[in-house]
Amino acid sequence: MSETAIPALASTARTTRTIAHGTLVPRLLAGLTIALAWEIVVRAFAPAYVAKPTTVLTAIPRVVVDPAFLDATAITLTAVAEGLAAALVAGTAIGLMMGRSLVIERILRHYINGFYAMPMIIVLPLFSLWFGYSGAARIATIIFAAIFSIIVNVADGARSVPREYLEVARSFRSTPMRVMTDIVLPAATPYLLAGFRLAAGRALIGAVVSEFFLSVGGLGYFILYNSRSYHHNEAFVGVLLLAAFGVGFEVLVQEATRRFMPWYRRDEKS
């Protein structure tokens, strides 16, 4: 065996041991245990139409090529993207102002905290009155669900800028706008990403809940319609897709943070 092959084999062995003794195997075992318990309980006690892991798996190939499912998924994801974009722009601007202005922070703090803690289901009747039972009410719900996470985190990030950076900027006579864009915003970016991660999950929930309540087309209505018509397997495929989107976005943001901001939370383990 060549000398270069020995380190490669040792590295492979270390990687295998890390996977075996790390988090991957426990996660897989926990998931298999939950799926097995679900299958056993449903087969023993539930009616035949109730979704089971085996029947959901057999329904996936049929559902993912269904035009109605594809259209509903596209409608919901488009609405989430539009609402998140609006929440990101407005939330970042408000958060920066709150973080750097004590007057604005005192004026808005209690309102922001109150709206942040308010369940989104409470505002749905108001949005349906203001915007009608339409996609506009769904967009408003998504923005309401997402914007406050961004505001709170960006404000914390703007307040955490080291004082020395601001003193150097003032000594070079930087304008307030340059200080905000060149110093405060980059320093608050990790907080912004943390808020955006929370906002994305809340936006997805807001879209689905609004589709339940408003009965407008989308993935939430697809799930509601199939569950009420006793097509539980098809409905659960939609639920799994929502979970996959949430997990996928979380992984995407984490990887972007590690790649473009390696100095941020270096000790975090996946």
C-alpha cells in the first residue's frame, strides 16, 4: 500500500466513525422509531383512510406529478417569496432605525413586541375585511407573520455595533447614511440572517393558515380540501413538502452563514 493511501484511508475511517457516533445515526433511528410507532398505532386503532407512513410513501409519486398539487405549491411559494421580500426590506429599515435611534426605539418598542407576540390567526379576520378573501389578504398575513422577527433581530444587531467603529466613522466625517450602510448594516447582518430564518418559517405558517381561513388557492387549501374529502395520504404529502421547505431553507441559511461569514459562531456544530 502506498504512503499516500494510508492517510486517505485513515481520513475515511475517521469520517465513518464521526457519522456513526455523531448525530446522523440517532436522528435516523429516532425517525424510524416514530414512523414505526405511527404505522402500528394507525393500523391497530384508526380507520382505513387515515394516513400511514406506507400509504403516504406510495402516494408521493402520484401527488408530485398532479397539476393541481404543482399549481398549489407554486402559488403558495410565490406568495411566501413576495411577502418575505417586502418584510425583509421594511423590517430591515425599521430595525436599523430602532437600533440606532433611542427616540424611535422608545416609540415603537412596545408596539413591535406586542405585535410580535400576537398570534397571526387573530389578525386574519381583520385582513379578510380589509383586503377581502383574496391573495392580498394572504400577502398581508405573510408580511405580518414575518416582519417582526426581522425588526427585533436587526434592532439588536444595530445596537451591538462596537462604539469604536462609530467613533472612527465620525472622526472621518462620514455621513449618517454611510455609517448606516457601511458599518451598522454589515455588523447587523448575522442578526438579520437569524431573524430571516425565523421569519421564513413564520411566513410559511402564515401562508398556510391564511389559505385555511380564506379558502384561497394554494398548498394550504390543497391540504385542507384533501383532508376533508378523506384523502389523508395526499394531504400529508403536502404537509411533508412544507416541512421539507422549512428544513431546506434552514440548512441553506446556515450554509450561507458558514461560507460567507466564517467568523460568526465558529464553534457551532451542525
